[in-house]
Amino acid sequence: MTDIEQDLSHHTAEMARAVHGEASVALTAEAVVDLAVSLISGCDAAGVSLVRKGRVETVASSHSLVTMGDAWQYEQGEGPCLDAMTPHEYLIESPDLVTDDRWPTWAPRVIRELGVRSMLSYRLFTTDSLVGALNLYSLTPEAFTAADHAEGHILASQAAIALATSEKVENLQIAVSRRTTIGQAQGLLMERFDLSPDQAFDVLVRLSRQTNQKLFEIAESVVTTRRLPHTGTALEQRNATAG
């Protein structure tokens, strides 16, 4: 095994331990960004962009230039990050933004205002879905070596799986928490107004429709205040349950 292969093997193990050991999407993304800057020699700053509810957002960045550079891509609808997330793309590379004409609005601005000269953007995806992109910024033209490409590829692969898993866990935790809150609200209504479980749930659904609030928000309000929302007296509360 060559020295380069040994380094890659060691770094792969290090990446796997770091990115799969975090408990949330935010912490996982921060671990990915930290690894990118520390392990990829040409990378001066890094960021992770995720697709959420049809929108792209930067969830972790190592430097303000990443936050600004990414934001301009989203605003202008062009840039390596967005291109990396299009179908059939995996890696978008720009050895020198000065001579790259793919992003005529975005590139001149990041060169002029942020000093960025070269970029690598890796598509983050699993077999099930697109996750986002890992964006590597450099202030030097032609900064990324063949070894950097290999490191980035490994990190992007590990990051995609870890971020997708973290997001599923977070969503499950949120769902369980909200289900518990709704159950607590049902219990309060059942006790106070002598209702069955179905009747108590129907009251919450009716109030959700009347107030144009989500069911969980209504339930949370009931649990927190011990009152039905937008009702002032016990009589009004009873009327709401009876309606």
C-alpha cells in the first residue's frame, strides 16, 4: 500500500467516526465542514447545503465567505452548488473562476468581493434522495489536487449517508414529541369536559380549522395554558367542546 493509499484509508476511517457520531443534522454538518477544511489541502472554507421542503439552505459553514457565496447562488439561481444538485451531476469543479463563464453573474461577484478563485461542489445523495451539496471554496486558482478530489469524494459519500440518517432521526423525534403533546391535550380535554378520546381529538381538529393553526400548535397551546385557544370563560370553553 502506498503512502497516499494509507493516508486515504486513515482519513476514511477518521471521517466515518466523526460524521456518523453526531446526534443532529446541524452537528453532523458542522463535523463535515470541519473535516473538509482540515483534511483537504486546497480548501480554505467549506459549507454544507441541504435541500429542505424544495428550498436549498446552508446549514453549516466554516467562514462567512461561504455563507455569502452560497446565499448569492440561491438569490441569483446560478453557481456550482446548484449545478451539483442537478440530475446526472456529481462533482462540479472550477479550477479558476476568472476564466469560467458558466456563472456570469455569480462568479465575478465572489471573485471581486470575496476573493474566491476555485471551487469544488459535490452532490450529496443517497439511493433514495438528493440530500444537498458539499461546497469547497479556495482563494487560490487551481488549488485542488488529485488527492483533494479523492478526499472530497470520500467525505461527500460519508456525509450524505450521515446527514440523511440524522435528518430521519430528527424527524422521528419531532413526530414522537408532537404525538405525545397531542395525547396530553386530549387527556386534559377528556378530564375537564368528560369527553371520550375521539371527542377530545375532534375538538382539537375543529379548533385547528377554526383558527387556521396546525393541530400540534393547538395541542401545545392547550397543554401549556390549560385553556382552549381564543376562549375567555369556562362557559365559552364548554360551548366550544359541544359545538
